[in-house]
Amino acid sequence: MLITVAFHTGIWTLIFFIVGMIKPKWPLFFLKKPDRFLILIISTILFMICATLYGEGNRQAKLEQAPKEAVSQSPDASSIPVPVPDLPAAKTDAPKI
């Protein structure tokens, strides 16, 4: 899920950057005098957000995948030989009361 959001945010960041570098007034219509440096700063921040989302999405996917692999790779528990500990010899002479 986060990886998909990261790709979508990355696409919007790229569109924002390209349009902002051509006509800075379009994406920053609410400012009186926008410049390209502000577009560059905002695009850099959005790119860092995309990278963080992508990294977290990969981390969560690995965490979800780990238990499934551990269960599927472990052999059947009944086929594993388990050593039996040596028990001390049982005393046959019980105290008589």
C-alpha cells in the first residue's frame, strides 16, 4: 500500500516540478511573486517524502513476508529426531514404613 502511495506521490512531484520550472505561477497561484527556487525546495521535500514512503513500504512488506517464509521453510515437527535425556535408574528399594 505504501509503495503504491510512494509512486503516486512521486508522479505528482515530477509533474509539480516540471510545470513549476516552466511556469512557477501555475502551481504557486496563491503567491504574488513565486520563483523557481521555491519550486525546487518544495520538490525536494516531496521527493524525500516519496523515498521515505517507499522505504517504509519495503520494510513492512519484508516484515509481513518473514513469518510466512519461516513457517513454510520449517520441516514437519514430528520428523525431527529429538534426543531423550538419560534418566537416573529408578530405585526399587522404597523405604518401608
